[in-house]
Amino acid sequence: MVRKSARNRRGGILPLMAILLPITLMFSAFAINVAYLELSRTEMFICADAVTRASGRDFAISGDKSNAMKLGRQAASLNTVGGQAMQLANSDFVFGEASRPDLTKRYTFDPKGSFPNAVEVTLRKTSGSSNGSLAMMMPMIFGGVSSIEATKTSRSNPLEADIAVVLDRSGSMAYSATEVADGSVPKSAPSGWTFGQAAPPNSRWLDAVASVNVFLAEINKTPMKELVSLSTYNTDAGTDVGLTVDQSLIVQAMDKYTKNFNAGGTNITSGLDVGRLTLLSSTSRPYAAKVMIILTDGINNVGTKAQLIAAANLAKSKNIIIYTVTFSNEADKTTMAQIAAIGLGKHAHATSSTELQNIFKDIAKGLPLLLTQ
């Protein structure tokens, strides 16, 4: 009787297994599909962000929509979703105006805005797209859903900047980049030249002016609304033009010194201070990044190095990014690199007018972007 009961129990398990096995397989397929869909969702995030970074950066620099879409497509083709390289249609790119009232608010996006400065990209895994819908990895035993529609939208917003350009106009800036500022009349100066007259040909000052003009021309190529100020220093420092979109005012202010160039010491500390105050003035924008570009051809000889370091730390405490540019072999590259490191910016050194212009062009192209979703 015991053996018969055991056989009956074994016989009773078979129907139970026949019922439970499909259910187990169904739940397993469901779990695998959920994991696969979550992975695909992550891949779509990565791909969409790569596309917006590529197209958004190019659009912010050049304002060229066609090239921005081209670079976006290239980025999409290098990223797969569900094992498939992604394709984008022109309609997947939307160019518009992104803005926000202050740093505490989210960006709004207006595709019909009159000042396009951002690109929004939608990645599609849908039946109507060239990518098709997202197929399940495991077939469902009892039929049902075999694929899903998925989209991911990402936007690259430009982080507009308020920029303080701070130029050295000390006496040594009357010399050419290849001369030593030894107190004698610059070799490139006309016979009988003295301070108070027009800056000599080939002077470091004229090289600096040309570089700032290149910088202004470069940022004018972008769709961003940059405000730029000009401060200058020798023994003392002052702001010649407050933050403005009218860059002709900056050109005119530099021309004033070109026509009447005077001697003076190198008070980099005061230059930093007036640049900081300009970026914190009432005309600065609370939502804009604060960037200072300070150029010198010499060594801080008014005040102490400790005061200069303190001025850099004060600017940093106000979230000001500091780029430092040194020009000529007489410049204190070590200290200015330290200033840039404090200000979380970069330092670059030039020994010729061409190098100096390229540095200012690179700074203009490197102004930051903010990726939002």
C-alpha cells in the first residue's frame, strides 16, 4: 500500500509540473524582457546625450544647423540601442531658444524663439521611424506584446557667459614680443618716440588689441548672447567698458590707448579686482557663467604675490572662472598658471602675435555648454 501511495504521488506531480513550467517560463521571459528594456532605456539615454553634446556644441560655436545635424548623426551611428546603430531624421532635430530667469530656475525651450541658441534631439525606436520599434528579447509564450515604442529627448542648452577681458597696458607692452623691455626706446618705435604717443608698430599692445578683436569676432559667430567688458591696468586699474553686447565700445576703448600709450607698472592684483567687480555688477546676469580673461606680458611688480593669490581666491569664491594668458618671455608664467588653477580655468603662453590670437580664439571656442534633459 505504501508503494502504491508513492506511485500515486509521483503521478500527481507530473500534471502540476505541466501547469507550473509554462508559468515559470513566462515569468522568466518577463524578467528577461524587463531587464533588456531597462538596458535599452539606458542605451537610449547615452545615445541621446551623445547626439546633443555633438550637435549642441557645434551649433553653439558655429550656428550652422546643417553641420550640427551631421555631427549629431555621426554620434548616433556610433551608439547602439538593442544592438542597432541609431538613425536620425531632420525632424528629430529641433532648434530653438532656451532661456531661464536665474540660476534657480529650469530652462524653458521655445522652438519658435527669435534667437535660436539650443538644439533638442529626439531619439526614436518606434514603428514609424527608420529604427523600428524595440523588439522584446524573449518571446512571450502566450503571445501578447512583442515590441514596444520608445523615445528619448535630450537638449543641449548653451550656458551663456558674462566675460571680463582684462588687459595689461604697462610700459613694457610698448615693446615687441621679441624685445626685452629694458627701459630704452622700443626698437619698433619711430625716431623720437616717447610714452604718451601712439603705441609703436609691432608692440605687444597692438598684438593684444588684435587678439581681442579675434576673440570678439569668434564669439559673434555663435548664437549665444555674450556680454563682454574691458578692464585695463598698469600701475592702477579700471574698467573702461562695463558688460555690454555692443562690442564696438570695447574696440573704441582699446583704440584710445593705442593712440595715447603711457608707461606704468604691472598691477595684476588690481586688474583681477576690477575684473571681479565688473562681473558682479548690476549689469551682470544671475544665470550666466562668470569668466575672466586676464593678459600680462610681465611680472606683478605692484603689491605682493600673496595679495595677488588672495585676489584670485576671492574671485574663485564668487564662482568666477579665470583664464590667464602670458605674452613674451618676460612674463611670469608660473604665477599666472597658479592663478588659472585657483580660478579653475586654463593658462596659455604666447611668444608671437599669431600664437596670441590663436589662444584667444581657442578660449572663445571653449566657452562652456550645459547639457539638460
